[in-house]
Amino acid sequence: EVADDALDAMLARLAEAGIRLYLEPEERWYRIGDSERGQRQFVVADPDGYLLRFMAPVGMRGSR
């Protein structure tokens, strides 16, 4: 988990380096009990082919 501005900085650096993303940035919501937790995320492959997912929290919604 990283801060939202850090996520943007990482995406900019990857683009400058010409590194293609495995999964483009997206906003996803995941159910946790009666609530949902939102996050912005993207996935990139490291030089060995391992997939790395970076995310920044968006917030919570729904009943608690």
C-alpha cells in the first residue's frame, strides 16, 4: 500500500522508463463484511517475470 501521490509518481517513472504495465491503473472495490474498501491499483512484471501489484486506498463505503 502506498500513498495516492506515490502511486502517480511510480506510474510516471515506469512510463518514462518505457516499462509496460501488466494491468493498467484501475479502481477496484473489495467486499469486507457489509462494507467495501476501494483502491487504485496497477500491476507490473519485474525482470524475472514476477507480478507486482501496487495500490493506494480510496476509502470505505457501505454500512459498517
